[in-house]
Amino acid sequence: MSIESVSEIQPVAVATADTNLDEQFCVLKEGSCASLTGRSTLSYQLATLGESGLHLRLTGNTGTGFFSKDWMPCSMIEQLIIGATELTSTSFKTIFPNKSVNTGGFVVAVLKDLGLLRVNEQNSRWHAHVADMTFERIAIEPMEEEEIQTVTGTKGKRKSKEV
């Protein structure tokens, strides 16, 4: 999807940062990463909300930049990024209308950290979707690793110290 076709995305409801609503989310992954400029560290959460699928939200910034703490449906983000090769922070304005302009850049940094985006080889200001990477895959992989560790009995065991 090119930048020009981003406007074709149909907006869906974004869950606001409401304390009561937050309790309904089941957080699957919490992480942190550097911002695109490297001047601050961002924190984020990936969660489910019942049958409505995966959601992503920014939760913190060690810098001074403002951002939206609203939950974003991952399906909406995937609509924007799947197959895209020329994404910039402004590409995310359709998802965050009337929100801080920092939000788009912060989301790009998080998506890079999650492995969904990479820097475009032809222009370092553009980002491209990593083929075959989806939010579902990101959410399932840690659960599969935990199951493997539990089955093999490697979880929680440490090497003994040599004296």
C-alpha cells in the first residue's frame, strides 16, 4: 500500500485510555524501545479485549513528547502497513486524527521493535512492512515458547555454579 492509498482505510473505534476499560484488557506483552530519534525510550502494551482482537497502546515516554495513550485495534494498523513500503509517521494520521503528531512516529518505533516494520532500503525516512509478520504471530510466539519450555522442563532451571 502506498502513502496515497492510506486515505482508503476506514476508521474504526479506538478505545480511549479509560481506567475502567483498561481493566477489561488482557495484556499479552509489555515492551520498551528507543524512539526513532533515539532520544527517548518508549513503552507499550499488546493486549486482547474479549473477542474484539488484539490492541496496541503506547504507555510511556522518557522524553518530553506528548502522545496518545488510546488503545488501537491492531487490525486497523495492519490495514495500513501490510504490503506498504513507503510508510512515515504521517501515514498514521488516519488512525490518530486530532492527536499529538508524536504518536505516529512513536508507533513506527514500536512496530519496528516488534518486527513488523523495517527501514526502507531506498530511503531511510520510509519504513516497509516485513513480509509475513503480523500482530497475531507476535502475540502467539511467546506463548508457544513458554509451552515448549514447560514441556521440555527447561523453564526455571539454572546452570549450577562451578566452585
